[in-house]
Amino acid sequence: MQTLKTIRLLAGRSLRALSRPLLSELPLVVTFILLNYPKDWQMLLAGQRGWRGVAPMLVGFVFAYVLALMCMAAGRRWVRAVCYAVGIGLFTTNLFLWFHFKQIIGPDVVQLLAETHGAEAGEFVRAYVLQPHFLLYVAIAVLLGVAVAVAEQRYRRLRADWAQRPKVRLWGGGVALAALLGGISYLDGYTTLFTARDTDDVCQAMGCTGYCHFDPISRTLYTVRVLHLARRELRDAVRCCQRSRHQATLTAPADTLTVVLVVGESYIKRHAALYGYSLPTTPCMQREQEAGRLLAFTDVVSPYHITSHAMRHIFCLNSVGAGERWLDHPFFPILFRDAGYEVDYWDGQRDFGTTTPFTFAVNSFFYHRELAPLAYTEMNAHGFRYDGELVDDYCRHHPATAVRRLVMVHLLGQHSMASERFPHIPAFERFKPADVPNRQRWMDEGKRQEVADYDNATLYNDSVMSRLFTHFGHANAVLLYLSDHGEEVYDAHDNMGRCCDSDDPASLRLQHEVPFVLWMSDVYRQRHPEVVARAHAALHRPYMTDNVGHLLLALAGIRTPYYIKERDLLSPAFCPQPRLLDGTDDYDQLCGAR
């Protein structure tokens, strides 16, 4: 009995101790959570995320509790004032960035500020700060400051009586204990963040765990870590690319040749009629195939199912199967420039999802201020809503014939949400929920609509490719189309998107198998019959997209010590590399022989 009484006494004292920071600085805690998690509150109250939506706010409570503890321990009003000023300042800054640039505080914003010179800063101040609408954000910050000052004043009167009641302190301690335990259980992701070896690890962790929330504290931690890793990686990548300069020449006299590389997005191979899908999603590609101009390779996989990983490994000459890092091998567009090619890069994702780590990880490399002038002759100046607009913009301003040209196009493809990836006109709203062949038990009307949207986006993607086929149809041109990775739209499981850490063969195939298409104009086929023959012989070879640079160098007739013929899919010396997923798991062992 005495032991139980002692336990109850200790528990009561512990709860009352835990309640002190919360009850002492309750306005600060409430303000912090309300300001930093408005979207989470909205989605939770709307019932869109269930109780999983509480997780970000539990993490926020941990941060708020630490601030409250600091304020209570310091016992100085200026410490509390600084906490409020930082919180309100971050909140209004995010409002400004979002409504004017569709961004929030993150690595891309900080990097942009770091690279802004005096003239650009002056233009920014004149365009945005010295404008009447900027007063709105100042007014919001002032009103929030007044509101918290009033709340603090009134709470001080209440705290003297109400917050000292034993029951209030016990309940406050119970709430604090439950919220702290819940929040701490979600902090393991932050440990992963600060133990990550490189930005690939960070993006992989974010894609799998979603630990890094969009509140200012989390974004600040994420920004600091990612910028540190990216700075180190980019330094090594830039040095490697600079060493590779002037080590590429042409193997044949100058001739008109256009090499086109089109990288799609989130393309599920089994949703292409070209590969046997029951709905006619690829009529243009199939017409080109019947005419003998297009070849569809059957056994190609992507080493990663995250865009940033896949893109950097596609465009650098490393091999994942050989354990090579992308940053230790040249960015192949630089070799094309050195060999005398004009290099154009039209990127539909340049301005897409700029608040995400995946876009930052890609763009910080592809648009690096030292690499871009070495790699590209010309780039698109802005983004487009649809891929067709991106391709039309390129075709309008660039003739199909050129002495030597590499054209690289990065599409939005079927990126989620698929319903946003195609114009909603009759030509591209062909498939309805009733047309969807998937009859799995988990399918309902809403999910069939999502699949129909995906198939319509695939049909639109096919029309975009048709525009390129037409543009280069009378030129000496060869075009390679592949996707960065696959996707899932309820095909094998009740799942939309890309789950990670899956050892299920069906999921791995959906997420990693990609369409891989080689198109050759009539002029090219007449001039290069040996390439046509080698391509037919290679149709069923096992291949991984990280080695595509070697294939392109050979098609372009470029001689360089970085070219490895065993990694060139069309070479007679081709030797299949281990197809490692995420750099570790053997795809062929997990999925079996095809």
C-alpha cells in the first residue's frame, strides 16, 4: 500500500513538473502550433487524413515545448519576444513566398538568395518590397504581434489562479506527457536526416517516411542539412565534369545529325498499348512501329523510383551495378558540347514542385551556374502547364535539321496527379471509368476514374511524342524515349503512387520497369542500316537506364575515354550489368527471369 502511495506521489510530482512549461507559456505553444501547422489542422478537421494527420502537430508540440522550456528557464521577457518574432516572421515569410512564387522556405530559396548579386537584389526589392501589397504582410505580422501580446497579458491574469490548481496541473502534465511521447516517436526521421550520407539518402528517406514536415522549424533543419550535403556533392561533381572537358571528338566527318533524348515521368509500362495494354493508349507510337521506324525494347528497368535519383544516374556515365556514384562520372551533355554538338535542354519540370526535395536535388545539379554554360547551348526560359506546350515551344523556334545537335526533353508525363497532365478536351478525355480493364476487388468508381485519368495522360503523352516524330520526320534524326521510373495506379495492390521497401515482385515491376523506345527517321535508317540491325538484335536484352549515356555517345559518333562499349546496349560487345535497385537489391533475383 505504501509503495502504491509512493508511486502515485511520484507520478503526480512528475506530471506537475511536466505541466510547468506548458502552463507557463501556453499562449506561445498554442500560437506556434496554429501558425506552423495550418494545413495539417485544416486536413485533420476536414477528415482527409484521419488520425495520421495528428503526427505533424505532435512533432510541432515537441518543438513548442522546448521553446516554452527555454522561455520559462530564462525568465526574461525578451527571450519570449524573440521566440514570437521568429515564429511570426517565418510564418509571414512563407505566406509571401507561397502567394508570389509558390514556394516556401527551403534549400532552393536559400540557394537563390546566396547567388543573388546586388543588382538582382535591388530589382527584387523594387518589384516586390516597395509595392503596396507588401504592406499586407507587414500588417499581418503586426496584427499577429498585437494578438499574442493581448493573449499574453490576459493569460498572465488567468495563470495566477487557474494554472496553479492541482487538477489543472495534473491534466496539463498528462497532456504534455502524451503529446511529447507521441511527438518523440516521430522524431526518428530527423535522426535519419542528419545521418544521411548524401542527398540521395535524404530524398529516399523523405519519399519513404515523409518525416520532414512543412513547418518552418522542420524546413529549416532540412534546409541546413541538404545544403551542406548538396554543396559537398556539387563540388565533387563540378570538379569531375571540369576534368572531363576536351576529351571528346567525332569519329566521322561533320554531318547533319540530330540525337533526341526524351525522358518521361511516372510511366507504367503495362499501361502502354505498345507493350500489350488492352486500351489504345499509344496509337502514334504503334503506327511508327508498324512503319518500321520505332523499336520497343522489352526488358529495361530504372535503378530508382524517385525522380532525383533516376535523373542524375541517367545523365551521368556511372553504373549503379558497378557501385559507381553519379558525381564521380561526367555529365554526358558536356561531352557532346566538347565534340561540337549544339545541346538544347527543354525541361517541363524546371519550375514544377519547387518546394520538394526531389526538384531541388535535380535542379541544383542540372542548372548549376558553372555546369550549365558547359553543358547547354540553349534552355527553355520558363515552364509550361502541359508537355505539348513545351514541345511546341521548342519546335517553333528550332529547325529539324542542324549540323550536329543533341536535343534533351524532360516531360511531366503522367506525374501525379494524372488528371492535371492533359488538356481536358474530347481528344484526350477518351477513356472513362467504365473502360478501365482493372476489375480487382478494391476498385471503386473513384479509383477507376483515377486509372482513366492516368490512361488519358498516357494517350496525351503519345500525342506529344507524335509531335516530335513529325518535326524530325524528314531529318537525319534518331530519338530515344524512356521514363525516369514507373508508378502504381491500383494495378497489383490497393495502392496509388510508389511505396518503398517493397519486396513484392509485382510492385517492383510496376515501379521500375519502364518503356524504352528507339525511333529512327527514314533518312537515318537509310544512312545507318548497321544501327538498325544492331537495334533489332538488342530488343530483348536486359538493360538498366543508368547506362543510357554510353548508348547515346555511340549513336552520336563521339569518341571519348569515358565511353564503355560493354555498357552500350547496341554494341556487339554489350555485357549486362547487375541491375541493382536503390544500389543494393538485385532486380533479377527479386523478380525472377523474364
